[in-house]
Amino acid sequence: MDFDLSKLGTADSVILLLVGLGVFLLGFKFLGDSIEKLSASKLRALFNKAAGNRFAGVGVGALATAIVQSSSVTTVMVVGFVNAGVMTLTQAVSVVMGANIGTTITGWLVWLEKFHIMTYAMLLTIIGLVMTMVSKNNKVNTAGNLIASLGLVFVGLEIMSGSMAGFAETDGVRAAFESVTNPILLLLIGVGVTAVVQSSSAVTSVLIVMAGEGLVIGGQGNGILFVLMGTNIGTCITAIISSVGANTNAKRACLYHLMFNVLGTVIIMPFMVGFPGFFNDVLMNWFHDTQTCITFFHTAFNVICTAIYLPFIKYLVKLTEIIIPDRKKRRAGKQSEGFMDKRLLLTPSLALGQLVKQTTYTAGIAIKCLNNAVAGFIAKDDSKLDEMSSDVQKVNELSGEITDYLLEISSKDISLSEERLVNVLHRDNSDIVRIADIAENIVGYTHKAIDETLVFSEVVKHDLTNLMKLLNEQYELVVDIVENNNIVKIKQSDELEQAVDDSKKRLLDEHIARMARGECNAENNSLFVSLISNLERVGDHLSMMAHSVEEVV
């Protein structure tokens, strides 16, 4: 099915072009969202592999961009990871290079439009809509959205293609497109339009569709290739905007993205200028149609640039460090401790992955508070308890930030499994705050023991030390379970929690026996019972965190 719109006037063609572009971008947005939902866990695992080596980073960048259908989104996420301190600058730049390759998948998708598959596209849209309406299964619904979105992409392309027919029949429009032949001006057109639209994929798609209707900007030579190179530079604007307020390394990652695209153009462009017949004499001789030539060049350009610069990552990173030097050294103890970068909210599945790490990090502070509180109680030393209280305050502050971040994620279009994870993290967050509260309770017991000169035997101190060993061991297991969904270790956690319960019972029984023998006075009783009961509750909270993972696996 084709649109015969050659009789349309210029104004009507412009309106139809905008409608087609709107349908295309809408379909592309839904397509990326659907793919992300279906591959959320794989996407998180993918970014974890970026820590391997530079080649792995390039592969991760390419695959992630193919999944989210936007190199800008991938780059912004990388800025978020670097800003959160979970990805090094060297890892980030290889992912950024891969993103440039991954974004060319859009061009090949648009290239399929040359086969005029409008009928099949409409059929895909209908099939996808039917799937979403008749199925109650979440994955089937998401798959239906994906199929319908893919159909919308092609419908939008066909509408744009039809609108171009009106332009193609207008001599003035054709002449205007072909009259711009200056390579620098063509490059700047690509930069400017992409910077405004903030999507190199959208600009490249329009260029391919235009070429299919015989409208080639810059005439029949290399002109269109200069515009394509400009789109690579223009897409950097999104990441640059996202780096405002980010840390030094995140800014360097953005600078590298810009340098990579500019330097790639600087290397390739002189060849294009010196060999004006490259498009017609080489590419057209290989592929015989303009759309395929444009799509191939877009991919080849990014692959070649990556191959050229990949061996020199280390030196280019050093160059970014010279251009953007470190700020004043941070004071000791002021290292970044946040995983919740707002930029990651563009991809909720990745934001949730980072939030899991933030949760276990905060739990670590709470357990540290608990260890310091018990150590202070055993030693009857309150000299470090004020510092511990500030750590408890830090837990409360981070807990509030976690809650706010979870609410922001909840407002996004997330899958059912992600909704369950959000609920689990809310409860885990509450358990962590309770552990910090227990540490504060123990601080109060320490002050009371010091003020009232209460004395506890060496046996009691030894028993408390052993109980804390059990709780620390349980905590380490819980971190593994929560961060890695390692449900096979839940049984071990349960065994440790039971050991804590048994220890509480034994310690209380032995304490009562000591009181009966006159080895402990009555004043100690209430304080000791409260202390042991509080520590047993820590085991309960850790156990609940471990079992919460069963809801999301």
C-alpha cells in the first residue's frame, strides 16, 4: 500500500511530514519502552559487564542502545553511572563509543521502508493492539505493545515518504535542497537540526526517507554524508545538558563523547572533500540505491571511528582530565555515597538496579552503627557514640532519599515485576531504619549503664560479642541475597536467624541463673533483657529483607 500524494501542495506536504514524524517518534518511543520492559533484568546485567574491558564496553554500549533505541538515553545513563561513582571514566567512554554504533540500528529499521511494507505495518499494529486487549498476561501485553509500536514506526515512515512526494514534484524545493553544497554548511545543518530535535535517529530517518523520494540534500555528491556526520555531533547536546550539576568525571565523559564525534569527523571529512565522487562512484556502485548507501555509511562511519580510537582510550581520557582538571580534593570521608542519580530515571530498570545497591549500602551504615553501639556498651565507652549518632542521622537522611527516588520510579511506566521490586525496597528501607533505631536504643542503654555505674560480667560481654558475630554474618548473607537475587542462600540466613533466637533464649536463661546465684544485681536485669531483645529484633529485620527477594525472583 503506497500513498499517492504527488498532487499535494508544499504546505500540505509539510503538515503531512510533521504528522508522519510524530507517528514515527511515538512508535519509536513505545518500541524502546516495550523492549526495555521485556529485557529489564538483562539490561541491568549488560551494564554490569561494562566493567570487563574496553571491547566489552563497546559491545554493552551498542546492545544497550539497540534496546533503548536511543544513543542519547544511553549516554545520559552513562553520565548517571559515572556521577554515582559506579562506573569509571575509562569504562564509560567505551560504552559511549558503542552507543554510536548501536544507534545506527535505527537507520537499518528505516531502510526496510524502501520495500513499501505499509500493509504489513498496519497489520502489525492491529495484531499488537489485539494482544494488549485480549490478554491479561503482563509479558504478552508488553509484547503486544512492542509489535504495535513497530507497526507505528513503519506507518509513520510511510506517511513521511508520502509527504515527500509533494516536495519531489516542486522544482523550487528540489533546487533549494540541491543548492546547499558547502561541506561545512552541510555539517552545521546536521549539527543544528539534531541539537534542536535532540535525536540523531529522527534526523537520520528523515534523511533516508527523503532520499527514497529523490530529495537528497547537497545534491548527488557527498553532501548527504556531511549532514550525517553532523548529526553525530549534534546528538552530544543531550548528554552535555544532562552533565550540568554532575561531578568532574561525569563532565569528562560528556567531553569525551563530544571529542569522539568531532575528531571522527575531522579525520573522515577531508577524505570526503578530497574525493567528491565517493558517494556516486563507490557507494552507489556497491549498493545501487541512495537509501542503502546512506544507511551503510552511517554504520561504517561509526564503526571505523570506534576502531580508530579504541586503542587510544587511555590517552584520550588523560586529555579530558587535562581539559577538565579535578576540583579541590574532597575532604576525607566525603566520598560519593549515592547511587540514585536522577539521570538513570530515564531507564527505570537501571535506576532500580542502582537503588538496590543504595539500599544495601545504607544497610551497611546501619549495621556499622549497631556494631559501634554494642562495642561502646561492652567497653562502657561513650566517647564515639556522638559520631555513631551522626551515622544514624545519615541512615535516616538516605532513607528519605530512597523513598523519594522510589516514588519517582513508581510514577514511571514500569512493569509488574518492577512494581513488586519497588514495594520490596520500600519495606527493606523500613527494616534498615528500624536497625538504626535499635542502634540508638543501645546508645541510650550505654549512657544509662555509665550514669548508674552498672557492671556486667566478662561472660556477658563475651556472649554479646558472639551474638554480634552471628548478626554480622547474617548481614553479609542478606547483602548477597538482595543484590544478586541469590535465593538459594535464604535457608542459610534462616539458620543464622534461628541461631540468634536460640542465643537470645540461652542468654536470658543464663542471666536469670546468674541473678539467682547473686552474680548479677536486679538493676542490671531490665537493661540486659532490653538489650538482648533489641539485638534479636535485628535478626528478624535482616530475615525479612532476605525473604523479600522471593517476591521478585
